[in-house]
Amino acid sequence: MELSTISSNLLYAAFFIYLAAILFFGATVKDKNSGKASKAGKIGITLTVIGFLSQVGYFFTRWVASAHAPVSNLFEYTTFFGMMLVLAFIVIYSIYRLNILGLFTLPVAVLIIAYASMFPREISPLVPSLQTHWLYIHVTTAALGQAILAVSFAAGLLFLIRQIDQSQKSKHTFWLEFVMYIVFSTLGFIIVSSAFSGFGYQVAFQAPIEGEMTAIEYEMPAIAGPHDGELTSSGKMAPWFDAPVWMRGVDAAQKFNTLIWSLLSGLVLYGAVRLILRKRIAASIQPWLKKANPDIIDEVSYRAVTIGFPIFTLGALIFAMIWAQQAWDRFWGWDPKEVWALITWLFYAAFLHLRLSRGWHGTNSAWLAVGGFAIIMFNLIAVNLVISGLHSYA
Amino acid sequence: MNNKITCECGHVNPEGTELCEACGKPLTPQQPGQDNKNESLLNMRYDGSARRSQTYNRTVIDKIWNFFSSVKVGVWLIVITLTASMLGTIFPQEMYIPPGVNPSVHYEDQYGLAGQIYYQLGLHNLYSSWWYMILIALIGISIVIASIDRFVPLHRTLKNQKPKRHERFMRKQRLFGKSPSADTELLKQQLKKRRFNVREEDGHILAEKGRFARWGPYVNHIGLIIFLLGALLRFVPFMYTDDFVWVREGETKVIPSTEGQYYIKNEDFILETYDEDDPRYKEALQQQGGQVPKNYQTNAVIYERKDDATVGTDPELEVLKETHSKVNQPIKFDGYSLYQASFQQNEFSSMTFNLHDTGNEDNVHGTFTIDLSDPQSEYELEDGYRVVINEYFPEYELEDGAPVSKSKYPKNPAFVFEVHPPGDAEPEVSFAGIGRNIDPTNENDYKLGIEDFEMRDVSGLTVKKDHTLPFLGLGGAIFMIGVMQGMYWNHRRIWIHPKDNEVWVAGHTNKNWYGLKKDMERAFNDTGLSVPEDQQEIKAASEKPRAKEDEHGVKHNQQ
Ligand code: HEM
């Protein structure tokens, strides 16, 4: 078997092992005693470690196969981020032994890895600016820092679902449901993308880009077509409407279309689940979390920030500056990716300072953890795909 | 002005102290109607030391000081800065729009009304705008003042603390409990084993560790300030140089901004792309379609000028180094760095023409070569033939029917020649360039044909000198040390207070209560002490809070 095949099989294995681990962590909510001796919890963490090792195997075999560390495009980076999230969870678990945290962190990791695999997965060569060991050093540390901060999000979400009063409607219940909806949209994106690429769906357009007629291909049925575009494949659904004029890039309209599919499919999934449950999603989960100790969860969420913040600073700002100085002759260039790393950093600095004062523990702190993760995801997804800059991988 | 407060333990505290520096007794009177039970937990931030900002509020300076020392203000400044930073990423900054386009039309053109508003608000140059800089400066000021406001008194308090603590101090700690008796010898031993620093006074014990973690924020703030000052140094002229040079292959050029001291010769510019049949990357290369660059490189010689640079004389150059510049591998010498930033391929360097009879290419009257970077005005051929260059268009183009040159770079050279046959015959005019050869009269006896040409590449290199980098590096390093110091270590204290037939235990940490409880569990093992209860607990959604607490059911008592 070729090395690259072994590599992708190891990634598949890791993925399914994580799924199994989630089931076992899920089983721990029924344990009588939230205590440490839970059998399901032990199996859960063991599986997590095995899955992690399998993914480490994927990482290094791919490294050999591609002759550079596999952190050089969106698929590789995002997968690596998922792997670091699992590592961060294992580290935090080894301190606090909270099974329930696995039930929240691993699904995030699994979603992220599945999301990653929607992007081109071929082994690609490195352009000159990426040919440096600072690529590995910067990207891996930054991903680890973000991953630890993401554990703070998982704990924060757990805290909110556990603590928010579900007996009446409030801003809290609304935004919590909104978070749930975003999770479903991510899932929707993964399902829809895999389904259409499974069928090999393709539809082509001609549209003016920078004044020249250009061929554009969609891999999902076009709800929003390119602006002033003309359908050139026969027998395919015509777009319901055109993307707005200002979406000019070759891929802009297609990405917009994908976003619509994600949000719609998220709506369908969310709606279906709510119909079945006949309750807010968070309200349905809440009873399962009774045993979780809110004090400890609050502390874990904060602790993850205190551990992750220095690492994030080192990787995403300091190492990034060293690399930028070498590659582009300036350590800082106000490129969108850089600015969003700065925003993330400022946000968590604000978090840490607020946490020093009254009123910013518990619920407020948990919301901040959710907000921080939203910024990290924005930098990973929107800035890469929408606001492109030098760093744009895709 | 200085109203010192003398505590019942005898320690003299500065005005504004909340908890006695030595014994921890709350120095502000107890609220009426509050018995000891309901009094909320002590606010342990800065250990209740007297901060200037909390003590004086009389003069304008006091007010400014108090404003900047507030964490609330600091957080607002940070939040405003991060929000502003977001706005700057909506559309590209001016430096990322295509070179040469006019921003006042570009933004409207590309992004419509939103783009126009963006431009008019100045968001296209946000990060160098005066107000963004002021925001950063305010954060810097705030950091300095807030740190001084707290550092000095906190230092005083932590230096003065005594093992013997006031009862009210003990009781109002977040971790507080009572045990019937204790084996203090074993306890001290076990505390020391857990790397606590143990002090004793009349049977009262203070076990403390990680105090240096308290200085973490101050260290990291110093790092930030050094970094910001380093960034400010860029505006000092000799600290920072940023220039650019184009060098053609074979050409030797003075490096700008080096005061004529250094020269560079471009030996060769190399552009490599990935082999599309490389089995490793085949699939991806096919997907991306087109060539993926693998290497941009300029092989160069750096010279140093040895004579005193008098104008007009040819420089006396000495080879400093023969080297290359690649992306990620700049050439470095004497504090300067040359970065491979840009290139142009296939510029013409020379063209060779032959003069022959119109209609008979074999009857050649001579051949001449024009060095395109230094064309002569006249070329003497055999048998008395001469060719004069009437006009030279390095980058020829027809504009409104008239020939013009788009630039001075020989990318598409064309000439208007005057051909002088031997004797006194009238010269003929002809036009020759790549792919065109025009006889304006259609009566010429001679024709100029291109026999050969040579091409070369041009390397674009940025020239940088940046003496601010060491300061930025230092600031970054100090920041990292400070932030790790404050985040990866915690200041943990355990107080043991014998009282009648009981032993009281209290504990405090600035972070990581879980870790402190674990420490206690292990240190108290077999000593008869039990780990105290946590007096601050978050209530679950279903349970109604018992005491009156703030809106999220948390009683506060950090730091
Ligand atoms: C982006 C800028 C800043 C960064 C990265 C930063 C970083 C930090 C960090 C990491 C801590 C430690 C927090 C903890 O231990 O939980 C801290 C503490 C602190 N910061 Fe900042 N800070 C910044 C700006 C400011 C500003 C503008 C102020 C002004 C009010 C400020 C005032 C403080 C104070 C008072 C503390 C607590 C000190 C102590 O506990 O002894 N910081 N800062």
C-alpha cells in the first residue's frame, strides 16, 4: 500500500475511534456517581488516546509522503487543529478527570475533522514562502494554542447548557439555541457536500469576471448563481437568483451558494430535531448534565484560557512575526489573517482582565469563551475563504 | 495628608489599606447589621493593599491617574481597539490594492457604495490612522499607570505578611474550615514536601508557594511596553530603512539607502516551478492547473566601495560576498537585508541587426549589436554604411496612432533608424522592432533585419535595515516570560490558626482553586485536619440561590 493511502486510512480510523469514544463518554452521564471509577469513562479516554495516536500516525506518514509537514493547506491545517483539540482535551482530562468534558470536546473535534475533509486533500507542493521550518513551528504552536482555547469553549458551552434557566425564554436561551443551530449548519454542510460530491454533481456557468467571460463550476446545485451568469450545463437546476454584484471573485458566488446550502440544511436538521424533542435543544440536554459540578466546569473553562493564551501568543503572534520578517521582509503587515490573530489575542486579553473583576465568572465568563471560539473559527473559515490575503490557503 | 492606620496587631498601614498588611484584619468598619455570618467573603485582590487610585481623588492628576489605572477602562480600550481592527478587514487595506490604481475610485468601483463609505471613513488606511495609533498609545499609558498603581502596594503587603492572622481574615476566606486538632509537625513536613515555604509564629502557620507568580502580569506588561516603544522607534530615521532596487542580470548597481557604500551585481535570476510529472504532487498540480512556483532566487555579488565616494569617479569595489537571495533566505550584510521580493522575466538586453538589400537578404552590408541599456547613437558598418538611431522605444506601443514607450525598460524595444549608404546619398528612414519592420516610404533600397537578440531577467529586491528588531524581540521575550509566570504558576497560601481547642484552616490562591484543594488534600493527610469547604459555590439552574448574591449566583473573591 502506498504511504499516502496508509495515511488517509489512519485518519479515517482516528475519526471513527473518536466517534466511539463519544458514545462511551455519553454513557457516563448515566453513572450513579460522577466519580472517577466510571468504567465507560475509562474506555472513553482510552479510545480517545488510541484515536489520537492513530491520527498522529496519519500526520507523520503524510509528512513523509509529502516531504513537508502536513500543515500547508486548509485540509491539512484544519485536520491538525482537530488533532490538537484532542490533545488539549487529553491534557485537561488528565488534570480534572471530567468525563462529561469529553462529551463536549470530542464532537467539536470530530466536526472539525469532517469539515476539513471537505477541502481538496491531494498532497500539494509548497510555494517558496512556505518553504521554511518556521511554517511548522508557527502553524503547529498556533493550532495548539487555539485548540486549548477551544476546550475553554467546550467547557463554557457545557456550563451554559447546565446552568441557563430553561423554564422561560431569555436572551440566554435564544443565543444558546443559536449556537446549536450553527453546530447543525456545520453538520449540514458536511452532509450536503459529501452527498453531492458522492453523486459527482457538477454544474457549469459562464459569467463575467473582471470583464471577461469565465467558466465557473459549482459542485452543488446552484441556489445562487454567479452574477449575470449563464447556465451552460444542460439538464441542471437553474439558479433561483443571482449572487449580489459585489461578489466578484471567480469563487465568490460558489462559496456564497455553499453557505446558503449549509444554513438551509442546518435549518432543516435543527427544525427536525426540535420537532422530535418538542423542546429547546439545550433544554433537552440539560437534564443529562445534572451531575456536572458547575464550579469545576467554570474553573476548567478559565484554566484552559490561562494555559492556551501564552501558547497562542507564542505561536500565532511571536512565531508568526519571526516568519513574516523572514519571508516577506516585514514582521507585521496588517494582512487580514494577522489582524484576526491580533483580534483573537486582544479578545482573550480582555477575557483575562474581566475575569479579575466581579461579575465575570460563571455565565458571563462562559459566554466569553463561546465568543472567543467564534472569533477563532471566523479566522479559520471566513478569513481563509472570504477575506483572502497572503495566508489564504484555499 | 498621610493618615496612617495602626492595626490592633501593631502594624502601621498606609492610608487606604483595606486589610492590615500584617495580620489581614479588615480595616474598614463592619457594615452595620451584618453579623459575621453574612458578611461576604473578603476581597483579596491585591491583598487589600492601599492603592493610590483608591485613596486619592482630589486633583486633576488624581483623576487622570484613577481613570487610567482602572481595569474597566483598560478593558474598554482593548475592546474598542479590537472592534476597530475588525472594521479594517472588511475590504483590503490600501497597501493591498493593485499598485497604481487610484484608491478614491478603486473602492467605489470594486465594492460600490459600501466601498465608497469605507474609503471616505479612512478605513482603507485604518492601522496607520491617527486615531488607531492613539488607541494603542492609550492602552500603553493605561498599562503603565495601572501597573504602578498596584505593584508598589502589592509588593509591600506581600513582604509584610505575618503567619498570625486575624480571626475575621481567616473566617472570610473562600476556603475556610475547622478541625478538632492537628499534628502540626507532620503537617509542616508534608507542606514542605509539596514545596511550600512554611513560616511559624506562636503556633500559627503560613505556608506559601509561587509568590513570584504574582509578578507575572507586571513582567508581561513591561514586555508589552518595551514592544510598543520598539515599534515607536521605527519613526526614528536611522533606526529603520526600507528601500527597493531592481537589478538586471549582469548589471552592477548601487544599493539604495546605503549611502553609496554597497553595490550589488545580479549574476543570475532563477525561477523554478514544480515538475508537473512529479509523482508526489501530480494530483494536486493537475487540480490547480498551471505552474506552481518552487523557487525564486537571485545569485548575486555584494561589493563594498573602498574609495571615498567622490562624484564622477568610477567606484573602487571590493567583493564582500558572493551569495544568493531566496524567499525566506535574505542576503545579510552589515545590518542590511536584501529580500527576494519581485522579478521580471525576459527583458531584452541586446539586439543584433543586419543591413541588407531590400528583396535580397543575402546581400548583407554589415551587422551591429545594440546594447539596450546603453544604445549608441550611431553604428558604423562595413564599406562606409552607417546606421543612426533616430528614436528608441524601450517598451513600444501605439497610442492614438503615435508610437510611444510605456516605460524605460526594454520589454518590447523598437527603433526608428536612419540608414546612411556610403557617399552622400540621402539617408533612408525605417522602423524596426520585434515582429515589425516598416518602410514608411515603400521606396527603401535597404532593410534592417533582426538577426539575434538576448534576454535577461530582472530581480526586485527590498533593502531593509531594522535596528528596532532587537527591542521588539526583547519585548516579546519578556512578555512571554511574564505571561507564563502568571499563568503556569499560582500564588497559593494556607493559614493554620490554633484557636481554643480547635484548629482553623484557611486557604487562598490567585488562580486554580482545584490545585490548591489538591495540595491541601495531600498535605493534610493523616494530620487530623480536613480540607475546608469552598464557601463560594455556583448554584445550579434548578436550585434557587440561598444568600443574596449577584445576578449569576456567584459570590466573588478572586485575587
Ligand atoms: C493588550 C494588552 C494587554 C495584555 C496582553 C495584558 C495582559 C495581562 C495578563 C496576561 C494579565 C494576567 C491576568 C491573570 O493573571 O489572570 C494581566 C493582568 C493585569 N492587567 Fe493587563 N494586559 C493588557 C493591557 C492592560 C491594560 C490596558 C490594563 C489597564 C488597566 C491592564 C491592567 C492589568 C491589571 C491591573 C492586571 C492584574 C495585575 C495583578 O493581578 O496583579 N492590562 N494583564
